[in-house]
Amino acid sequence: MALLFPKSTDQYVRIGALLIGFLTLGGVATGLYITWPDNLKTGYTPVQPVAYSHKLHAGELGMDCYYCHYTVTKAAYAAVPQTEVCMNCHHQVKSNSPRLTKVRDSYQTGESIPWVKVHKLADYVYFNHQSHVTAGVSCVSCHGRIDQMVEVKQVEPLNMAWCLDCHRNPAPNIRPVDQVTNLAWVPDRDPAEIGREIIQARGINPPQNCSGCHR
């Protein structure tokens, strides 16, 4: 009886099965990595060397985020303020408070305060604060209501799937640039509609290709 397929077909079937197996395992591994709790870190609230309350400074006192994080409109990284920035106020305000001892010591010695980083991205991820802030993405979108936090905690997973959700549908997270640091901003209509208008007017087109975030 004649063979329906050449003998080489068996080899191709085996290779195909192996490829499908590898791709399936790779997909499962990627999914587990993206959703694994250690890679989400939501709720992470490290103890800082100085008890700095964003609720007090940004919320109750109304300090603008730009005052301390002054590089976000012109650099990839949000500056952790130098002690001199703190002392601009605390030369006069609570200048002898024991809670500010480490701040005063840092100012006098020039040694930086060892703040603990809260929002950590993998080394292979490139994130640019300038491009997001100047596009109209508020601090709230990634960091939550910082102005209501006594201790800063991570409220979003900041993983690839989460980032891509926004890049594919950025409108709900786009607002007028002058409202980016107004964390209590309440739009007068559907925020996604406002976002779509801004996107169209400014030609905002977030990258969805690998090189957009992996360089």
C-alpha cells in the first residue's frame, strides 16, 4: 500500500510538536511571571529613614509635586529632592523637631538620606517620566492618591501587562497638562472623552512595540 505522506513528514510533525510545546511552556512561564505576587508588589510600603508624610505636605499644605520632583517635565527620572529642598522650609518651620534630626544632619554633612525606593522597575525596562507627564498622564495614574498617603505605598503592579493596557487605550489616563499634579482633579465630563480630544489634538501615540520600553 502506498504511503499517503512521505517518511519525512514524521520528522516535521515531531519538530512541530516540540515547537508548540516550547511555545506553550514559554507562554505559561511568561504569564506566571507577569502575575506572580513578587512581580506585582502592590501594597509594598517600606519604612523610610525619615517619616515624611505626603498627606501633610501635598494634601493638607497643598505643595505641588513639582516643587520636590522638579525634573519630571525634563528628564526620564523623577528627582528625589536634595536635603536643601527640605531645608528651604525647615530652616524656619519645626527647625528643632527631633523628627527632622536626620534631615538636619544630612544638610550639615552633605550625605544623602538613604530613602528606600518604592516603585521599582526591572533593569531591562525603560520608563521616561518626561514623556508621560508632558503628554498629560497624572501622577495618580501610576502612584495613586499620593496626597492622601502618610506612608507611600505601591498601588499599581507596574508590570508589562498593566503598562500595555494604558498604551493601547491611553484616553482614560490623559488629562490637561496643567492638571497633571492636581491629584484631586474632578473633570466636568467623561475623562476618557477629554483624553481622546487631547490625544487627537496633540497626536499622542504611545508605542506598543518592544523597543518602546526595552532599549
